[in-house]
Amino acid sequence: MNIQILDIDNISDVWEEMRKIRVDKDGISIMASKSLSLLIKLHEINIKAVLILKQEMLSLGGEVALPKEVFNLSQKYFTVLLFGNLKIYQKLVSKLKEQYFDLPKISQLIEEAIDNYQKEEFILNWKNYRLSLSKKTHIMGVLNITPDSFSDGDKFLDPEIAYEHALKMIEDGVDIIDIGGRSTRPGSKEISVQEELNRVIPLIEKLSSKISIPISIDTYRAEVAQKALAAGASIVNDISGLYFDSKMAKVVSENQVPIIIMHIKGTPENMQKDPKYHNLILEITDYLRKSINKAKEFNIPENKIIIDPGIGFGKTTSHNLEIIKKLKEFKILGKPILIGTSRKSFIGNILDLPPEERVEGSAASVAISIYNGAHIVRVHDIKEIKKTVRMVDAIKSGLKFEFCNSSANHRGHRK
């Protein structure tokens, strides 16, 4: 006789566990939603709605944790925690639709949040490219054509050196090349649009005619994005989440390319001047949700939107660690997640190392990020991080490897 407690946070794994013990298919359909519990936090809920929520959840076998102030009626709005499995939430959603006091809206929020959180299939399909982000973690390689980027500034200003480095990244297994011509390190200063164009356009033109993987343009300027797309780029990576340039969403929409929308607090020049948050994850989520809505207003297809919580962009070391630890919470937006931890200062602060010696720290942060839900990782050290990505993907998906021993070496071969 033995016992296990299973660590499961998605419905497909629940199905798989029941399949393993040969549960009848009809039984799986009935029981799966009863097995997966979710803790849902609702903010700024009217006291009348709170009391009805409590009553309904108790009647369904769930629970609602309330602040003690609810019972003395000292305020009108509250934050509450809901405890229940998927079956309970499904019944709750149905019951709340017929209620009053904003409860139909709460019903819709819960339903959309759970649907998004459980979403697993993400496929980017545009022009000549198709990336299945659910099959494997994709690697975006950083190529900064700048004199002052925090890690590789001045290394690739020479167009030929930048071109050769791009080819080396492809050889090492990169899936996307992200080209930027304006440093966004903390404290960086603005440059002219023409200077940014002079740095990136020649390389994009040369590279796009020679390679088969997509090129991303790292810019928050609509004019740069437009000319980069015309030159052969096919993804826009906007650190402002469509906020810095009002014309950016129109450019992306007209070109029908994927957009990476990132969270930033402030601007590159001032973002690290004592950033503060009341609720870090909630505030980032709200910012990204507004960016998604702006993209939708400009008819950017939802399946071409990627989100990035913006590691290091208006965050302290502790903020960055919290984002990585709680990355799964961004699944509520129902979009593929990109994260860029590579060589960043929070790793240096923890390990007391300069950027060029942060490979192991970067690999650790990448591994945890993938396990917590990242679909794309933006990195400098392609060859080293590729190994990390393959291992984490294998662990997550349970791929089986056959190990062949020899006197010379030990190699793992995928079945």
C-alpha cells in the first residue's frame, strides 16, 4: 500500500491521470472538473454581492474567505478569496447570471478567467511562418545594434559582425531573432528616429533575404516598425505595450503581424527610480489587459498578441523574482507569455556578477519561467540556454529518452 499527492494545475493532466488507471471515458468527463481546485481573488466587490457570493459558494460546496470588516459593515467594497473546483465554478457562473448587484458581471469575469487560465494551445500563423508555442518553448535571440546596451553594447555596431552573429545564433538553434537599434537599459537616452533606422534597416534587409526564421523589430516607434517590416521583419516587439506611440497599433494591424506587448512602469530613462506597486501582479495584468484591448480596437487578431511582464522595466530585484515565481497568474489573460530575464541586473544583484558572467543565473531563471508558463524566452546565450530549454521542455512534457552508453561518452537520444 502506498500514497501520492499529485501536483496538478491543468485539466489535461487530470484527464491523463485518470486515463492511466483506465477510468471509463464517460467517468473522466464527469469527474475531471471536480478534481482541479482554483483559488480566485476578486477585487473591489460590493458588499451585497459579497454576501450573495458567500451564500452561493457554500451551497455548492465551495468557500469564500472574507475580510473581518464585512461583518461590521465598515466599508462598501471588499477583496475576497473564492475556493472551489472547476465543477463548483461552472455551477456558480450559471447561478450568478440570474442575480443582481454586479453578479452577472462577476459571473462573466470568472468564466473568462478560468477559460483563459486553462488555455493550452497557442499557434502563431502569419505570412510564411507558423510557430506552435505549445509544442516547445521558443527561443528569441537578442541582437542589439547599439553602442550602450547593458550587456552587449558596442559589440554589434559593425553590420558585418552583426550579420555573422545572427547566423551563429541560427546555427545554435534560435527560433526568432530580435533586432533593436535603441538601448532601453535603465537611464538610457533617446536617439533620433533616423539613427535608429540607420542601425537596424540594413541588417534586416540583408538578413531577411538569407534566413528562414522570423525577425522581430524591437522598437516602440511606429515609423521604425513600419520600415523594419517593409525591410523583412515580421514581428513587432514593443516595450511600451502600444502606449508610447499612438500610431503603433495601426502599423501592426495593417501589416497583420504578431505584436509583443510588454509592461513598463515609466520610461527607460526613469523606470528604475524607486518603482513601487500596491499589487505587483494585478497592476501588471491590468496594464497588459488594457494593451490587449487597445490592440483589439485596431483589429489586431487576438491570436497574434503575445504578452511580456517586463522583467527589469520599472521593477526591483524582489519584483522580478515575484514575477517569475507567479508567472502562471498571467495565464488569466489567455495569451502566450514571453519573458526576458537574460543577464539582467537582478541576476547580477543576487550573484554579484557582471553581465557576461550571468549565464548560469540566466539559465536558472529561464528554467523556472518555462516551468511556470513561459512560451518564449528572450536570451543572449543561445547555445547554452537551448540546452536548458530542451531539458525543461522534456520534464514538462514527460518525453522519454533512451540512453546509450559507450566507453567514450553518454548520449541521450530522443525516441
